[in-house]
Amino acid sequence: MKLTREEVLKIAKLARLHLEEEDIAKYQEDLGSILSYVEKLQELNTDDVPEFQHAAGGVNVFREDVIENCDADVRRRAIDNFSEREGNLLKVQAVFENRTE
């Protein structure tokens, strides 16, 4: 499937990519090749193929959380040196916006 110059520029704009003039023809060819391959894959009959989430049978590779106590002096110094706090709680900048308005 051959893409036009305008189609490549539109895709680049949507992806917020700046393409140099000499790259446009290369992207026309590369993206066209990818789309042709996808078209070929669309022809495959997958009616009897079971669905799966991971092609490689992935397993959880994360370690278990381990709670470790720190030395009381280290904890006290960390709290004392923190810029904003309430008692033993450290105040940090909000991560999420409050949209209750």
C-alpha cells in the first residue's frame, strides 16, 4: 500500500514528529510496507485460533514487597530535614488535580 506525501505528513503531524524533506520518501516506503504486511495478515482465517493475552506465556516477575524497618535515628533525621510536615507525616505536592468544583 503506497502512502501519499500528504498522508505521511499528516501521520507525522499527529505523532508530533518533525520530518526532514529527505525523510518523507523513506517514510512513504517504510509505512507503506508495514501497511501492506498488515493487509496480508488480515487475510488470515483466525476463527479457530484461541485468544490469549501473552504470546510468550508471561508470568509475574516482580518481587514480593518486603517491609523493612529503618533505624529510629535515620527516620527522625529524615522527618526533621523534610521541608513540610505534620507530626510524623511528610507533606508533598499533590500528584492529582482536585476536580470537585
